[in-house]
Amino acid sequence: MAARRVAASSVDWLAIAARVPEAQKPLFNAFKGKSDGYLRSVLSLPAEMPKINFAAYKARIAIPGMVEEFEKQYGAMQIPYPADTYSKQIDEIQKEVAVETETFIKESEGRIAKLQAELAEWEKMIPYEQMTMEEMVEAFPDKTVNIANPTLWPHTPEDQPGYVAKEGAEE
Amino acid sequence: MKKSMKNELKIEGESYKTQQTAIHKRKKRRPSRVHSVQSPAILLIGMLSRLAARTVQEVRPLVLVRPTSTSAVQRAEQRDEANFPRPVRPVEPGKVRLGFVPEEWFQFLYPKTGVTGPYVLGLGLTTFLCSKEIYVMEHEYYTGISILLMVVYAVKKFGPVIGQTLDKKIEDIEQSWRDYREGSIIQVKESMEKEKEAQLSAKGQDMLFDAKRENVALQLEAAYRERLARVHSEVKKRLDYQLEVANVKTRLQQKHMVDWIVKNVKGSITPAQEAATLKQCMADLKALAPKA
């Protein structure tokens, strides 16, 4: 496309920065640094073709016709705008990322639902002073003694026979 | 203390409903273990067993035995709160008179015998037991009295302090339970918050792509401007070169001309002209000198 972009940043950096998680702040800063570098290099150069004072040259230079030739060609010069080969890639990657974001958000919603169920259970629980033993067993089935499946001393999961270590913790 | 142990197990292993009725009717409970008038020793054992049972009910460890049946009646959600209110741990011990006689007995006898009834009963009973030598006051009796006095003194002196320390320990344990619960709730809420923030961050990724596109555009713009500047500088360089060449030429021509003119003028001065000029200069100087 031959259209030229504005010579200023139209991206809301503050809004993006607000959404960056803590762990990725250095990456974000590096990215912003690069962006600022590009902006600086754009601003340091003039926007249009600078003018040359051909009249002065014509007065001094003795070679006939050279300055007029230069003037004519200088005015007629068409400088091609560099071709944009990367925008398409960016669009493709954006689509992929959109899909990934969708899956992540779905999983996240699932986790939130589980957490809310947990919260509801905690809220529903009666104060400990009013619990009887049966209610305690209902509230904390994994922390109370189970006559049907007794645990051996010490009563930690790792020391029971037939324990298989899980690879990676499940949140 | 086999009897007390049996009573302990009985309370613990009882089904929920009977346990509740037992607690509910604590105020009006008959001393079921004392079926007839027996020696105070058995009375005392009965008292201790009830105390022990109550302690077991009040201070429970966190890990306990699973009940043998959990039918719908015993589930927490379907509990009848009106008829079977939840047990609340009493803070004060049961009311007693004379240090060991429960208040409930006095209330039980009040309709029939009035205020002095139980006292009269106690007095008459003890008189009967002592006079008929059913309760023999032998050596161990007096030993018991001495020990009792010492015990009463010790309890009165150290009781409150020990009671407070133990109460504080219980309070710490219960606080730790409450903290666990509060902490869990806070943790769950924080996790939810974090999840929401993560969702927000994920959605914000979209904005980054606009930034990337802008980066690409900025780079293209920079390259274009650089090309413009390059063209300009190249053209200017060539023109400046020509200008310099012309300047140099003009300068050289001027210098040469000047040199040539001077040389020629110098060469055209004849010796006669030179002598005449010199003479004229001397005459001028002499004319000027006397005037000073």
C-alpha cells in the first residue's frame, strides 16, 4: 500500500501496560523500547523530499544544461514506498492467538466455577463449635479417620503402601 | 473406672439422635447411673464419669471416628433446627451447690419439698448412714477429709490460673481452626481474582498486535524517509562538486591574472623612471622634515 502512516504512536501504551502480568513486564519493556526506537528514527528524518536551490547552482556552474537536467529529474523522481511483507503474518498469528485465548478463557472459567463451588462449601459450613463428629466427617472427609480404609502411621499420603507420586501438581 | 470408660464409649458410639436428645435433656437428666441409694463413692464415680463425658464432648480432637451410619436424618443439610438445635459448648460448668451437688437436684425436689428439702434430705441421709454405721468412719475417712481439705485449698488457690491457661490454649486451638477456614476462604477468593486478571491479560494480547502492525509501519516509513534523504544528499553532492570545481577555476584564474599584471607592471618600470621617482621622494621628505 502506498499510504503513509502518521509519524506518531497511535497505540494506547498505558492500556496495554495495565494488562501485562508482573512476570512479563521486562519483555513488555523491551518491546516498548523497540517501538520507541522505530518512532525516534522516523521522527529524526524529514517527511518530504528536501528542496534544492537550483537557481544558485545555475548561476555558478559553467557546464551548460547540467543544472536544468538535474532540476528536471529531481522533480520527476518517484521514490517507491517499501513493500509491506509482514502484515499478513501478523494477521495470521493474531488469529492463532485468538483461538488460544479462547481455550484459555474457557479453562479459566472452568477453574473459576470450581473455585466458586469451593467457596460456597466454605461459606455453607457451620462454625466448628456447633459441629458434631458426623458433620465434621462430612465437611472434611479427607482429614478424618476412615474405618473402612485405615491409614498407616505416619498418616501422610506419601507413606501409605501403593502410593504413586503424581508428576506435576494439579491446581 | 471401668464404668466411666463404658459410659464414655457409650456416648461416643451413640447414634446421632440419641446423642442429641441426651444433650438436649441435660438440664433435666436423671442420674441414671444411681439407681438406688448407694455409697457416696459410687455417687462420686458417677459425677466424675459425667464430668469426663462432658469433657470428651467439649474438647474434641480434630481427627475422630467415622460414624457407622450416615442416614439422611443425620445429614447436616436436612437437620431440623427447631427440635434438634445444634449443640453449643457451655462456657461455665454446671451449677452446683455446696461445691458438688448439682443444681438440678434442688430444682427437681423444689415442687415437693420447697427450698430446704434437699438440705434436709442430705442431713437426714448422712445422719442415718453415720449413726447406723452403714458408712463407717474409719482411718481412711479421716485421711480423706485431710486430703479433701488440701485439695480444696489447692483448687481455690491455683484453679483460676490453671483454668485461664488451659482456656487460652483451647482458644488458640479453636482460633487456628478459624484461621484455617478464613485463610482458605481468602485463598479461594484470591485465586478467583487472579484467574480473572489472567483472563484480562489474555484478552489484552489483541492490543499488542496493533502495536506490532504499527511497528512494521513505522519501520517502512523510516526506510522511505531514509531513501528520500539519500536521493537528496546524492544530488546535492554532485551539484556541490560542480560548484566547487567552478569556484576553484575562478579563483585560480583570478590569482593568475593578478600575478601576471603585477609581474608586467614590475617589468615595465625602467631604471630612469626609478631614479626620477626616488629623487622626487627625497625632495618630498626634505620638505616635510624642517616643519617638525
